[in-house]
Amino acid sequence: MTQQEFEYWQAVTRSSRYHWREDTVTHLNGRGALYYTGGESGVYIRLTETGHLTVGTYEGALPHIGEACFEKKAEHAFKNFNEGFQYACQLGGIKFLTDLFSSDQIPRTGPSLC
């Protein structure tokens, strides 16, 4: 990881302190979705492509969420991803939806960071 990439991921982690974020790496790797908020330590919602939903806490997301230690608090298997995402939206409420679909994402610079 270059210094520029490290600084980018630190900015992404800082931006999650008060806003829900989706981890793009989880999505791009075909591993479903990982939503999180809280900065270096906070709460997460993970949803697999088959609809398995896990919620809990994490800590140590430095420089990014991929480095965090996750502690599962609850889980449930839904019929599919869409049903699980609907439930995730209910859990997160309007703030979850607003944050995920707002345009305040951190701009990428340089080579691909994923």
C-alpha cells in the first residue's frame, strides 16, 4: 500500500465516524455487502449474496474496515439478498438510507485502490 492509498483509506474510515458507509472492496469481490459506521470502532451490518445477515460491532479499522476485528451480536438467514437488505434498511432507519445514497463519498485519486 502506497502512502497515497493509506491516506485515502484513512479518510474513508474517518468519514464513517458519523455516516454509514458501504465497503466497496467487499462488494467488488463478490462477497455481498458490508455496511459500517463509527470510524475506527463502531457497528456493522454484513449481508451475503445469499441473504445471510449479521450485525455487530467492530474495532481496529485502521487504515480501513478490512483490518477490523468483528464481534457478531446477531444473525439471521433471509430468502435472498433483497429480503436481507430490506431488513437492514429497517435496522438502520432513515439515516442508513440517507447516508448510503448521498453523494458525499471520498474522491479517489491515482491508481485503483481496490
